[in-house]
Amino acid sequence: MPDLNLLRIARTAPAALITAGLLLPLGLAPTLATAQTPTVVELQYSADVGSTFIDATQLVRRSDYVIDDTHGRRARVRIAGLPDTANLGDFQIDSSGIVLFALGAGISVSGTYFDPADVVASNAGIWIKAFDAAAAGIPKGVHCDGVGRWNGNGPLLLSFDTTFSLGGITYRPADVIFVNGGSLGSKLIDASALGLAANLNIDAIDAIGTNTDLLVSFDTAGIVGGVGFTADDVLQIHLADASWSKRFALRTFSGRWETANLDGLGTAPVSDFLFANDFD
């Protein structure tokens, strides 16, 4: 495994990360579903195509992500070193400021090739592999499309877009898997054991800093545990009893999702907006 301490430099002030466009409070908070715990102070999300989530004039590219206080304030954020043409997949922002993320297509940066099944660790434009798919034995053609962190600073959680077998274990697109060292470990979500439909693919995950619940988004509409959803909804699974609820319906946040599909998801216990006086 790479030494992520190499990237643990001082975090850039959130105001410097936000490149443009703050939507001032709208007066009405987005509709939230019944599951309200653990608390989500800031929601972070990205999509597979560019769209005007923030306002009608500002484009959020598919290489960007949005921070959202869930009460109407939103801002676009760029990841240092990520080309505008890249498709940012799922991501995790560690408390140290390191951004962990997957990409929709392979890319070479500073002489290193990052495969779509790798997880990139980046800070201030310095990239290393937090998960090396080839070293872990992930077959070529498989893409990593879910990246999270267990219990705040615990092991990586990953999901992949294609069914494959490794070491006698079959991994499915709706599985969520612990990373053990540089290898895949046990399943946190076992799609088959939970009876999830074979065509479902989890394409974004976040553990809300806990070991009790998980937020996920699927890349299509469907039903799990009696809860219907679209590709832009964020569902919550309470792990103790495998109960599902709809936590956020992002089309209630903005009517400008159009054909976009949520493919990146994160949360923060404290909002970046709180640290920027000019946002008040």
C-alpha cells in the first residue's frame, strides 16, 4: 500500500478550493426522507455529465463535485490536477484533506497510469494510488465506481461496476467491499445475500463517518427493501437490520438534473461553508 502520509499536507482553505458560484439560501430546504440519522451537515456529490445544479448559468462539469449544505447553499469544487475532460466517479474526502476518487476512464499523470479500477489519492495535485487494482488482481475491464471510508478513518470501502471472481469469491456490482491492505476483503454489503436484483449497480457510497449506516446511490432506478428510487436518489441502509430508506432525493434539490446520473457521493460532519465568512 502507498504511504498516504506523503500526501498529508495542510489542507487548503475551503474558500480557496471553491472556484465559483455560491447559490444563496433559497428559503426552502430540499425535501428529506424519513431517515435523519446520522446527521449529515454537508452533502457532496458529482454526476456523470455536466449540468447546472447550482444555477441556470453555471456549469458543473463531470470533473467537478458540489458541496451542498442541504438547505439550498451549493458551490462547485475542483480537484487539483484533474483535467476538465475527466469523469470524476465516486470520491471520499478524508479529514486530512486527501481526496480519494475513482475515474470513469484511465489517465496518465506525471508518468503514472491510473486505471479505472484504481483509487487515486490526491492532495494539492500530487497523485498516488491508494488502491492498485492490478496488484490486487482485479480483472482488466472492471471499473471501480464506489469509494468510501469505514467509520471515518477506517478501511477503504469499494464497489465495482462488473461481476467478477477473485480468489474463489464472486463480486457483484451491488456489493460493497472492505479493502484489507492492498487486497479485497470481506463484503460489507453482499448483494446476493440481501436479495438485491442482479441488474442493480451501486455507483456511489459513503459511510457518514460511522460503522452503523451506509449511504448509496444506484446507477438505475429500482426497488430495494420496498423503497423505490431513481439514479439520482441517495438511499440509506441501516446495517444492523439491513433496513432501507430514502435519505435524499436530489431532484428536489435542483430541477436541473436533466439526464445526469449521480455517480459520486460524500458527506462531512462540518460544512465548508461555516469556515468562509464571505459565504455568510
